[in-house]
Amino acid sequence: MSGIQEVYELVEKGKAKKVAAAVQAALDEGCDPTAILNEGMIDAMDVVGNKFKNGEIFVPEMLIAAKAMKNGVEVLKPHLASGVAGAAGKFIMGTVAGDLHDIGKNLVIMMLESAGFEVIDLGVDVPKEKFVETYLENPDTKIIGCSALLTTTMPALQEAVELLNKQEFRSKIKIMVGGAPITQEFADQIGADAYTEDAASCAQRAKELSAELG
Ligand code: B1M
């Protein structure tokens, strides 16, 4: 079995204790870190999500798969991250109110940090006011990013962006949104500056937006 396949199976089965060693073994075999992430872990989480949707597994199984993926990402982190911390500017990031999913957000943060951003991580279930308060405490922030993973928390994302859009400091920042149910159309509709599909494209676009702000 290839190293990536091993990682995939361990994440899908939620074998949290074994994943770190399997990721290390895949790296030692010479597997590309991005392929380990995408094909080994994110694809496995998609299978887990589909099994949940079909009623084959339940929340506890999703939770242990998430734990397994987190353990794997820890090993992968130094191999994906490389930038000079803070050089690209400050980025405030959080998962919106009512939403507890943080794996995608954490990957986005990892890629942002590797692109040189200093990221303030507000965590999950972040009330919309917290994004504003954090900006006011950190007025040198360039970008605020919001993640939403549930169709039921898309309204919370909308409310957060709408609140940010009303602020006096609005012209000094860019707002980025993302998460599996989010689309470019939705991002346009709620008045965000950018939507990106995954962590790597978020970091890429953030650099462009940061450069636009000067
Ligand atoms: Co949840 N869950 N979950 N879950 N869960 C999903 C999202 C779901 C699609 C599963 C399914 O049914 N197929 C489904 C949502 C359906 C819908 O909205 N229509 C779902 C559900 C229903 C739920 C609960 C309601 C279940 C219940 O209790 N009945 C519940 C809600 C809890 C809550 O938030 N209030 C729930 C709970 C959980 C756990 C806590 C058990 C666990 C999360 C643990 C954790 O995050 N610490 C969990 C998990 C693990 C999942 C799945 C299986 C995996 C999520 C994940 O980490 N994916 C998920 C199915 C799936 O995604 N395939 C599912 C991997 C991650 C790398 O991808 O987060 O999409 P993702 O991030 C990507 C991009 O979206 C993007 O970049 C990332 C990396 O490339 N991105 C951005 C994310 N944020 C971005 C921001 C940006 C730009 C890009 O700019 C700022």
C-alpha cells in the first residue's frame, strides 16, 4: 500500500494515534506534502462526510476522523509552511457564529502563515461583533477572513460581512470568505471582496489583495 493510501485509510477510520507516523512515513517515502494533504486527508474527509450524509456513520465517527486529520496535519505543517512570518501583513480569521468546523480554517491559516501573514485566529463560533472588535484592537490588519461550513451558517456569514461593510474602517480592509457551501455568487451577493475555494488559493489571493491595499 502506498504511503498516501495508508494515510487515507487511517483518517477515514479515525485512527488518530497512527496517522502521524503514517504521514511521516509517506514523507520519508518522498510523497509530495500537498498530495498527502489533498489525496490522503481531504479526500478521506469527503468520504467520511458522505457516509454521515447516508446515515452509515454518526457525529462521533466524524469527530474521531477530524482528530485523526488534525494529528496528520501537525506532522505536515513544517513541510507546507515556509514564509517569513508577518511580512505580508495582519489577517484576522474565524469560523462564523454557530459553526464548529475548524479543520478548513486551520489549513487556511497554515497557508496564510506560510505566505507571510501574521494571523489572528479567533477560533470557531465567532460572534460577528468579535471580528469588528478585533480589528479595532489591531487597526493595522489588512484582511478579515470568515469561514462557514454549514448551509445553516451561511446567514451568519452574511451577517458578519454586512456588519463589517458598515464600519468606518471598511475601505482600509479586504474581506475574504470561504468554506464548502460558499460560492462566488454568494460572496458577491453579501458584499465580500473575495471568495476562494481552498486554502492555497486563499493565500494566493490574500497576497494580491494585500498588495492592492499597499
Ligand atoms: Co460536520 N458537516 N457537522 N462535523 N462535517 C459537514 C460539513 C457536512 C457536509 C457532512 C455531510 O453531511 N456530508 C454537513 C453539512 C451539510 C450542510 O451544511 N448542508 C455537516 C453537518 C450536517 C454537521 C452537523 C450539523 C452534524 C450534526 O450534529 N447533526 C454538526 C454541526 C456542528 C456545528 O458546527 N454547529 C457537525 C459537526 C461536525 C464535527 C464537530 C463532528 C466535525 C468537525 C470537527 C472540526 O472541524 N474540528 C465534522 C466534520 C469533520 C465534518 C466533515 C466530515 C469534514 C469537514 C472537514 O474538516 N473537511 C464534513 C464533510 C466534508 O467536508 N466533506 C462535515 C476537510 C476540510 C479541509 O475542508 O472545511 O471544506 P473544508 O475547508 C476547505 C475549503 O472549504 C476552504 O479551504 C479548506 C481547505 O482547502 N475553506 C476556505 C474553508 N474556509 C475557508 C475560508 C476562506 C477560503 C477558503 O477564506 C476566508
